[in-house]
Amino acid sequence: MTDTTALLLALGLPAAATFLIAALGSRPNLRDGVSVTTSVATFAVVLYLLNGFLDGARPSVTLFEVLPGLVLNFAIEPLGMLFATVASGLWIVTAVYSIGYMRGAGEKKQTRFYICFAIAISAALGIAFSGNLFTLFIFYEVLTISTYPLVAHKETPEARRGARIYLGILMTTSILFLLVAVIWTWNIAGTMDFRAGGILEGRIDPVYVPLLLALFAFGIGKAALMPFHRWLPAAMVAPTPVSALLHAVAVVKAGVFTMLKVGTYIFGVGFLSRTGASEWLVWLAAASILIASIIALTKDDLKERLAYSTVSQLSYITLGMALANQMGVVGGAMHIVMHAMGKITLFMCAGAIYVAAHKTKVSELDGLGRKMPFTFIAFTLASLSIIGLPPFGGAWSKWYLMLSAAEAKHLVVIGVLMVSSLLNVAYLLPVAARAFFVPPRGGMAHSLGAAAAPQGGLAEAPAFCVIPICVTAIGCIILFFSVGGLYEFLLHIPILPESTQ
Amino acid sequence: MLAMIEANLPALQVVLPLIAAPLCAMLGTGRRAWAFATLVSFVAFAIAISLFIATMGGTIISYEMGGWAPPIGIEYRVDTLNAFVLVIVSGMAALVLPYARRIVDYEIPAERQVLFYTAFLLCLTGLLGVTITGDAFNVFVFLEISSLSTYALIASGAWRNKRALTASYNYLIMGTIGATFFVIGIGMLYMITGTLNMADLGEKIAAHGDSRTLRTGFVFILIGIGLKLAMFPLHLWLPNAYTFAPSAVTAFVAATATKVAVYVLLRFMFTIFGFDYAFQAATLENVVLPLAIVAMFAASLVAIFQDDLKRMLAYSSIAQIGYILLGLAFLTHTGLTASIVHLFNHAVTKGALFMVAGCFIYATGSSSITSLRGIGRDMPWTTAAFVISGFSLIGLPLTVGFISKWYLVQAAIELGWWPVALLIMGSSLLAIVYIWRVVEQAYLQPAPEGAVRREAPLSMLVPTWILVGLSVWFGVSATMTVGAASRAATSLISSSQIMWQ
Amino acid sequence: MPELLSPALVYVVAAILLPFIPQGLPRQITMLAVPFLGVAVFWDLSYGTYGSLNLMGMHVGLMRIDALSYIFGLIFSLAAFLAAIYAWHLRDTVQQVGALLYIGSAIGAVFAADLVTLFVFWEGTAIASVFLIWARRTEGSYATGMRYLIVQIGSGLLLLAGIILLYLETGSIAFNRMELGSLATWAIFLAFGIKCAFPLLHNWLQDAYPAATVTGAVILSAFTTKLAVYALARGFPGTEMLIYIGAVMTLFPIFYAVIENDLRRVLAYSLNNQLGFMVVGIGIGTPLALNGTAAHAFCHILYKALLFMSVGAVLFRTGTAKGSELGGLYKTMPWTMVFCVVGAASISAFPLFSGFISKSLILSASADEGHYIVWLILLFASAGVFHHSGIKIPYFAFFAHDSGKRPKEAPLHMLIAMGLTAALCIGIGVYPAPLYALLPYDVDYQPYTTAHVITQLQLLFFSALAFAVLMKTGIYPPELRSTNLDTDWTYRRLLPAAIGKLQNAVVGTWRFGVRLTEARLDRLLTGVYRAHGPQGALARTWPTGSMVLWIAVLLGVTLLLTYM
Amino acid sequence: MTGHSDGSKDDPKAFSWLSRHLLWVDNPRYVDRLVWGLAVVCLALASADFAYHKHSYFPIEDIPGFYGFYGFVMCAALVISAKGLRVLLKRGEDYYAPNTVEAEEHPEFDLDREKFDA
């Protein structure tokens, strides 16, 4: 298997699986088996690519030419490799979890669900491996459309409304701003290839750089930069595996990944920092971080709270790009991984709680920790990772983001990151803490902590739900200790133009 | 023999359907008439293709009718532009006719079908004639042939809905006014130059220079053609005509009639008037450009509120014509390319969409959007065709609609007309809304109780899907269409005498 | 292998394995054994840095052993062992795991050779310790735990920010002496300060410790603040400002302690006051003073733990630790009372008790350096601490007005834990030489001089006399159920109120804005609908006449435009 | 409330050995004696200042009985000012919230009660 074939295989496997899944619609066990098998196979192929990548292989393949110079091209570079690994790796977890959740919650039209899910993953990989802006844009839209049926899955009026907002905002921003930015870039640079150090320097009047950046930053609606974040909470009507897909595996990560990619390969961080064009974005991202966290504090619905938490966390990555130095890119990219691992756990926990106890509000969770210890321990661990505490992965990405802020002399940003962590504590930890330590309403469980006899038995969600949760929660810890390799890998991200390297 | 045919291809292109029409009327049964008309349309298409290939290199085929040399005789003149339009027109005919059999059976009583196909062939004759001729008055003649037959075709929708008659009547009045204006304009030109041959007109007008009469002639021709191509606000005949016409007619006329009118406008503006007069550019910028933009929004907004699928698509057509006029009004090579390529792209897209509408009518007996609830399950192929063509209408990548948008926005950016670029994108967002209304109905609403709806017959599905396939194919590999459009634009520009910036 | 084996690791591994060890004897024995294993890791290692790694270009040292870290590592392990005995009865996995992680983090932080490792364990202590509060499982302790956690994590974040700035400044993350000056060092200083309960940053301590479980409070009292003392001693010895901060710290808590009702909170205040002594020692920064700080931290951990143990035993048996509810317990809990008195004597620095031989080091050091006022304050604080910890606690818990409560004597394991701790307190007080040998600097110091003993006894006995007189005359304020305002008022009352106001304002304007926009949008949409809706002007089927009119208008306008 | 028994009903024999030997502290007479004893000790300690040489750092130390005097005065001042402080600072137990740690009542079932009644 050559690297190029592997590249196409990685993209094609999930897409091909859709047909099998569709064909096996009437045999759920086989269908779900196909879905899981494909996810594992895809991950294996991506790992193969990763292995080759580490050995220095840089496969690139051009599929077809839409217009002269406008080609559908796939190429592997470090950021994309990272994103692909995260997306395909977490797909396995989500695929297993989906089985438990969809059956546990008795959802309808599961075949459609699995089909759209596979297409979404395929699109995410397409985004990851895209070799130019045009290819990226195409798969960006594919991802939007393929996730729409997932968001609307329940087909209730609320689901339709949420899906409408979801599609509306993502489409609006991508067509109104992103496409214009893409065409503009093409117009001035004459190319859309992702190149180390960017393609715009010397070709664009520096006065326009902030404007173009704004078109990109707001155009990438999936990055949920305020004020275009509403779609994320609106999409909360979807079944939980979809939320996991949106928040951790593919969608928002595709957004911030695009953001990073545009920052490094289209603008070039050096260019951004020399022109100061991303200055405003730093402030906007910082504001987004804080405001979203504060809103999250006020939400009682667990998934909604997590959604706003995602909005806030995504801005970390945007911030990393906007700070425009190497540490920022490293921190941002690292945060993609760390946040993905943490957030997927949180959402899967929220789903498990729903499946097992039919509770969706934080205030209803008092005392539930005793019944669902695994779920809530995982929730605690993932919360700590999101907050950015050692020994959890999130600590490192925050470290590099802060380092980047310090390097860019944005001391206020350091303060913002600190305050944000505290706000994270305030809105995430109460969930698990209340579940474990606050006695249920009316119950008297006051004991000076001498002994803790569990009342009633365990009432966990199905094993298909709980096992993935535990895996990702432990993943959060492993990421803390294995960060060295990740860091080495991220140093491969070319920051300077090739000629000066 | 072959050589003779080849030499006479331009004449055959028009003469063949013209002679076929009365023959068809004599065939007796609808089935036979249909078969004959289909055959003729295939041959016409083949001729158009061979003409297109012949002109591809930039050669201009000049055919003297009856051996009389221009400017005295009538000249048929085929260059890249009108060969392109010929392909569109005859190609659409060749697709609509196979499609027509079942739906015509459904919509028109058997005894009238012979006449229907006759009118259809006449209409085809007219449209082809308008396109191919190099004589200004001849344009008027063929325009009337096509218009009169179109009135008849639309009126034949009266068996299903009586309002087709008023619609046709209105169209008749408006079309006649348009034709009158057009002929007045030509008269004025004749007054100045004493010739009717287009090439000759161009030279003479250039020699004659600016005058009141010339200006008046220009305005009359502009308004006259504007009526034919449904330029906002001269579009009022169109919605009803499209809505109440039989489905096959709508599909054909929507894809071709307005396109041919646009071609005439292009031809007159560039070849005849030649653009060395500031007043033309000013008229375009002050009248056509704003009207085009208003059309893009007003018509799209109206489309959003429509309940009738065909009516919605009709309004969408008015908006799309706005795009075409907009590209024209840019007066740049890119703008013209966008305009011309959109002629083709919109023909393909809208043709497919109206065919889908016909399929829905065939299956449900109604063209109301609310009757489409849950139809995605019953008619998966038809609905999928609608979704993909809808994407093209919105302008999503990998469809032809994207290519048009791409060039339009590029043209706007080249000129530095930022607001226009954003407006173009803004109006595509409205397209999302009206397309998505249908998608939501089709997929996310439960089917009405007891509704029995079967997938459309293959003879309807195949032409529809050919168009859908084309809209994807030329969206993925647009080099050919864009190349042709670009060459056509170049030839138009070179045929005018103005100094291009 | 010992290269990577930090004592912290022993605790962490134990914490991970613990849930799989059955409750009862196996688990109890594990809890007892872990401190020994931890000590065994570093017991006979010579001074130096172990477990060095290169982590992403930063030099990380997991274990630095020198005199300062050695003595703290030792006393932390000792405290862990004593706490494990005291918590023998515990059947709560959460507390056990939390305690192990907490102690492990504290020891890990002490041995950290670099700031990143320090930060990791620093946050570790914050997170793990909160479970000792939450494990009480009441609404109140949950809320307290949240407050505590936010303060603790805030301290960690400040530390992180400081480390990052420092790293950028110097390119090194080594944890060595720092000079206050840059933002980086200030941030680190403040981070230490929060955990050390500097004045105005102190209230988390008094808030949290009384809310912890019986055993939790004992464990909490030993580590967090002493870790901060260690960090200050390592990072900022001789920083003059610390002298004044410390002096204020010794002073203000004693006022609160006098009027506080909850005896565990009284202990928390006195803990704060004792920290002040250590901070003063660090501020002075002479070898004598630093020795004093180290020695005082060592002794303090023991006697403070002892005091928390005894009050905890009371709480465990009576269900309350409020002075107003207690009294006369000596009748049924005499041994607890005795140990409490030993602890009280130790904290009050009675000769022959441990406090005496450590506190006098600091007092002497301050006098040596001629800090007149500070010395006077410390003297006052010594008297004050005797007053509230030495007398008030045993008096109101065990004597005073008989509350009529007749609880059982504390369980045997608690008595053993208290007995051992008490023995250590006395042992160190009587024979301080081994402790002195452990101190970071070689200093020849003789605590038991005639003058020293006499003056100290004067101070203490006269203070006792003052107490007796005030009691007799009825001037002494009675114990009352109450909440006393402290700095936590700012974030429990002022801030929520302010935020509430702000929120109302923001929400109000937001709602207004939304209403306004909605109204506008509504009007816009109605307008759009009126024009474009099915019955709208643009969508209506027009009579032919008006269509023609439009044509005429357009023709006219265009003609006009072209003529111009 | 089993724990709250009237002190008069106690059976002293139920108390432990140590407690029985301490029961005198409840007797006001002995308490008075204790206070007086304390005063005597204080006097003795103060006068001891004349008996040895003090290596003093500050002049104030040279005042005989300085430590004692300082301790007494400052403690008295401490208590009196703290009493004043209470006026400013004292609030009800549920000042912050109804369920604060201060306001918590501990349920009886958790305490291992033992009877000492006569």
C-alpha cells in the first residue's frame, strides 16, 4: 500500500461504508458492526499514514481539476495529520457509544443516522487532508450538510428548529464570508495551496489583511466565534452521539482546524504578527472565551452548559492562531486534541445520564453519583482536563497558549485564560460534585464522612455507553503524560516560508 | 452526401424542426408524434454538437441562406457563443421530449397531444433560429415563432388548470409588446444604417456614430428583450406562465427561452452596438445592475413565501436571471464569462428542478409544497435529484451553481465592488431558505396518513438524473463549460470595437 | 528505577490501587504502610536532584533532596502516618483516595526541583484536598468546597502564569531563589501567598477547614499551608516584605479566634497565626530564622494535627464543635482532654513542649536582626495564641459550663493517634537535638536558658491570669452561635450582590435590545411578507394593464437616462 | 436527645478513672483556689526576674516583669477589643445561606452514644 492509496483509502472507507450500512438497514447488529469495523479500519489506515508521515512521507494526490488551477487536491501536513488522527480515533469511541445510546434511548431511523455519521467522518478527513483552500471549502460544506440530518434526527419541531438554526448559521457564514474570502484569496494570490509561511505576503495591501482575516474568522462558522456561536447550543437537540460528533470529533474541530490552517498556511503567522492584523481577533476571542463561560454558568441544562463551554474552549484555539506565533499554533493544535478528548467524555457522560436516569438538568443530578459512579468519575476527570489542570491533557495546551500570549506580550490574555479556568471550575465541577456529595432532595445523608454506604444498587447506562466513557476519560490522563511526543510532532508544523527554513 | 450535410448544417439546424413540425401534425396519434418529435430533437442536438465542435477552435461559420450573400441575403452565423446556446437549447429539447411522454399523457388529453408536440417542435425551431441567425430582422421572426408556439404550449395547461389560459393570454400581451419594442428598435437601426445583417449593422453603426435615434433604438431593444428574458420588473408574465404550463413545457421553456433572449441581448449589445458609447455602459450600470440586484433579492424573497413548488421555482428563475444580467453589467471578461456559463448552468439546474416538479405532480397530483410531506421516503430518487439540483441553485461546491457564483464573485472582486460580492452571496442564502423549506418537508415531516405515492417512472427519472448528473459533472470538471464561455466572451468582446480595460 | 521514583508516585499508585483493595484490615494496613514506603524512597538518598527529564525542552526534576526538602518530606510523611491511624475507622473510599492523592501531591511538590513539577503537584493538592471537604456530603460543605477549590485553583493559575512569564524571561524553570521585581515573580509570590493564607487572602482557610470531615480537617491542617511555607522559604527567603506580612498574619487572626464559636475555626485562625511566625522567619531570612521556620513548621504540623484530632474526636462523638454547645466533656472524654491540653501547651510554647523550642528560634532571629516592633508583635501574638488555642479550646470544650453532653470517649485508634502525636510533641520539646540536626542550616542554638524559660513562663502565666480575671469578672465574651464576618464577606455577599445588580442591568438591556430588535425584525418581516408574500405586491398576478404601465415607466426612465 | 442528660443524674462511677480524679474542677471553691494559685505563681515568676541576668536585645526587656506585664495587658486588651469587634462582625449563623456549615445540625444516628446515667 503506498501512501497515496492509503490517503484515498482513508477518505473512501467511511464513504464506502455508507452503502453497506444502507444495505444492511434491516439488520441492526450487522449494520452497527459494519460501522464499528469501518471506524477501526479507518483509524488503522490513518495510523499507517501517520507512521509514514513520521518517516518523512508527504503524499499528495490530485483527484480532478474543476477549473484551471482549481484542483481537488489532498496532501498531508502535520496539522491535518493531527486532526485526522483525532477524528478517526474518536470515531471508534463514538461508534461504539452510539450503539449503546441509540438502542438505549430507543431512537428511530438509526440507519440514516449511521449513514450520515460515516459521511460526516469522511468529510472531516477530507478537511484534514485537503491540500488547498478550495478542497477544504468543499468538504467543509459536505460536513455541514451531512450533519444536518443528524441534528434534526428526532424530527420534532424543536429538532427541526435547532437544525434550521444550525444549518442557517453555518451556511450563511460559509457562503457569505468564507466563500468570498476564498475567492478573494484566489484573486490576489493566484493560488490556494496551503504553503508554509502563507501565500499572501507581498501580494495584498496590508490594510486589507484584517478585513480578509475577518471574512475568514467569521466565515468559519464552525469555529463558533462569537457572535456566530448560536448554532452550537441550538444543535443540542440532537442525540448525544451527534453532540459528541459536533463538539469533539468532527464539526467544531474542523472549524478551528480550518482556522489554524488558514492562519499558518494562508496568512502565515509571521505575516500576521508583523502586520498586527490579528490583533482584533485576539480580543474578540478573549471576549468570546469569557462571555461564553459566563453564559455557561447560568445554564441549568447540562448539554447546553457543555455547548457554551465548547464555544468558550474553541476560542482558545482561535486565540492561539490570532496570537500569531509558533507557540500559539502549537498550543491551539494541542488544544484540538485535548479538548476533543475531554469534551467527548463530557458529552458521552451527559448522554449516559440521559439514557440511564432520563435527567438533563444539572439541578436534578443531586445524589446520582452513587448510582452511576463510573459515569460521574469520568465526568470529573474530563472536567478537570477541560479546566486545564494537571495531570490532565488540557493543562499542556493551556500552558502553551499562555506561553504564546506571554510571548506576544498579551498579558491581559494570560489573565483571561486564568479567569476562564476559574469559570470552568465554577460551571463544570458542580455537576459531578453535586452528584456525588450533595444529598438528594429530602434525603438525609449527613455523616461527617465516617462511612459511606451506597444506598440502592448501581444504575449505570449500558456497557456500550460506559466503556467508551472510561476509555476517553483515561485518555485525558494519558495525554498529559504522553505530551512530549505530541509536542515533537507539532513542532513539525512549518511556521516560516520554505525558503527561509 | 455527408459533405453536403456538413456544409448545410447551420441551415439544417433550423430547417429540420421547421419541416418536422407540420409533418408531426399529420402523424395522428400522440405516441407517434412523440416518437417523431423525439427523434427530431435528437438529430437537432447532434447537429448542434457538431456545430459546437466545429466552432470550438474559434472559427466562425457563416452560411448564406439560398446562396444570397450578405448583407442582402440572410446569413446564418455560428460562433462559439451561439453554438453554445444551440447546444443548450437542442440538448434540453432532447432531454425534455423523452421525459415528456408520461407526464404529457397525464396532463394533456390524448387527442391534443399531436398538436402539442407540433407546437413543441415549432418552439424549438424558433429558439434555434433566433440563436443561429445573423440577421436582425430574422431574429424577430424566429422570436415570434417561438413566442407564439410557447403561448400555445402554455395554454395547453388549461386541461389541468383553467388559469393557464389567462397566464398564456398575459404572456401573449406582454410578449407582443416586447416583440413590438424590439422591432421598433430594429427599425430605428435600419433607419440609420439601411441594413439588417448584424455584422454589417455593427460596422455601419460604428461608422455612423452616436445619435438620438441610435440611443432610442438601443433602449427599445433593451426593453423589448428585457421583457422576453423576464428582467425585473418586466417579469410579471413569467410566474403564472411557468406555474400553469404543462410540466414538460415549463422544464423546456424555463431552461431555454430566457437563455435565448439573453443571448440576443448579448449579441445586440456587443456585436451590433459594440460598446464604444458611454451611454450603453451607463445604462447597464444605472438600470440593469440595480434591477438585477433587486431581482436577486425580491424574487428570491417571493420564492420563499410560495406554497406552489413550480411557482417557487419560477420566482427563483427570475432571481437567477438577475445573476446573468449582473454578470453582463460588470462589462468585464470575467463577468461575461460568468454570465454565459450561468446560461448553461442555470438551464441544467432549473431544467432538472422543473422536471422534478413534474415528477412530483405525476406522483401526487399536486404541485403544492405541503403535499410533499415525507416524500423523501416514497420517492427517494426524485427527492434526491431535487436536493442535488437545489444545492446547485444555492451554489454549493461541486455543482454547476458554484462555478457561476465563483466567476460572478470573482468579477465583482476584480472590480473592487465589495458590496456586490456580498450581495451575490446574500441572495444565495435566500436560495437556501426556499430550497430547504422543501427539503425539510420532504425528509423531516411525517407523510400524510394514507398517502400512496410511487417513485416516478424511469422515463422521467432518467432525463432528470441526466441533468442532475450534468450539473454535478460540470460542477466537478468545469473546464469545458467555462472554457467555452470564456471563448465566447472573448469573441463577443473582440467583435465589439471598444477598447477593453 | 529510583531515578523516577518520587515518593509522590508511591502515594499515587496506592491511590489508584486502593479502590481494588477491600475495605477493612487490608485497606487500613495499606493506608498505614504507604507513608513508610514513601519515606523509604528518599530516606537514604544523598542530597541531589533525581528523576531529571527533558520535557519539551524544559529541564524537569522530579525529586530534589536537600536539607529543606528533606525535613518537609519527613514531617509530611509522619503526618500522613499519624492521620492514617486517626482515620482507621474510615470506610469511605473517596476520602481515602483523596487523602492519598493530596498527601502525595504535597510531598511531590516539596521535592519538586522545577516550577512545572511544582505546579503540577500544587494543583494536585488543590483538587485532591477538596474531596476531604465534600466528603462530608452536605449542602453547606459542598458550597464551601467549591469556594475553597476556586481559591486554590486560582492560586495554581497565578503560579502557572508566573512560571510562564519567568520561563520566557529566563529560559529556565528551575525552582530556586527568586527576587521580587518582575511581574513573573510577583505572580508566583502571590500564588504562594494565597496558599499561605496571607492577610486578606486568608479566608479560604477558615472557611474550609471547619467544613471538612473529622479526619479531613486533620489532614488538611498539615499540608496545604505548610507546602506554601516551604515554597516561600525556597523561593523568597529574606524578602523583607514577608516580615511585615507575617507580623500582620500573627496578629489579626487572634482577634477573630477570641470571638469565634466553632472550635475548629478557632483552630484555623490560630493556624493562620502560626503561619505568620513562619512567614516572619522566612522574611528575616537569616540561617537562624530559616531554621526557625523549618522547625516551627515541623512542630506546628504535629501539635496542630493533635489539636484538630482532639476537637475532631469531640465532633465525632458529639456531632458539634461549637463552643456554645460544648463543655464539661472531661468527664467522659478525659483522654481526649489530656491530649488536647498537650497540644494546647505545645502551640502555646510552654517549655518542655515542642512549640517552645521552635518558636523561640524565630523570636530570637527577629530580635537578632533588631526588628523591634515585629518582635513586640510576635510576643503579643504568642500571648494571644496561648489565650485562644491554649486556654480557650480546652476550656470551652472540656470544662467551662457543663453542657450536659455525655459522649463516649474517643475510639481507641484516635486515642492512639493522639497519644503518639502528643508523645512526639513532648519528646521534641524535651529533647530537641534530633530535630535541630535535621534543620537546613548548622546553627548552634540553646532554647533552654534560664532567661528564656522564665520570660516565656511569665508571658504565659500572666496571660492565663488575665483570662482567669476576665472570666471571673464576666468581661470575657461568651461563646455564641454566630457567623463572624471576614474577608469572605466580599465574595459571599458583596460580589454576588454586585454581580446580581450587574446581571440585572445586563439582562435588562439585553432583553430590551432583543425586544427592540425583535420588534424591528417583526416589522421588517411583515414588510417583507407584505411585499413578497403570496398576496404581496411582488407576488400577485397583475392585471395586464398595470404590467404594461410598468413597461412604459421603465422605457421612459431608461430613455431619459440614456438621453442625459 | 440521649446525649443531653442532666448532670445531676450522672453516675460518677461510670466515668473513667482519670475523670473521677478531675471532678473537683466543677467545684467553685477549688476554682477560686486555682486562680489564686495562678496569681501566686505569676508573682513568683515576676520576682524571679531579679534573680538572673538577662541577655537583652531591646531595652524594654530590662524592665523587671516586662514579659508578664506585657502578656497581661495585651491579653486583656485583646479580649476587650475582640468583644468590641464582635459588635461589628457578628451575624446570625445562616447569614450567608440557610444551609451553611455553621447552621448544620448533625443527626443523632451517626453518633455512637453511651449512657452514663445513674
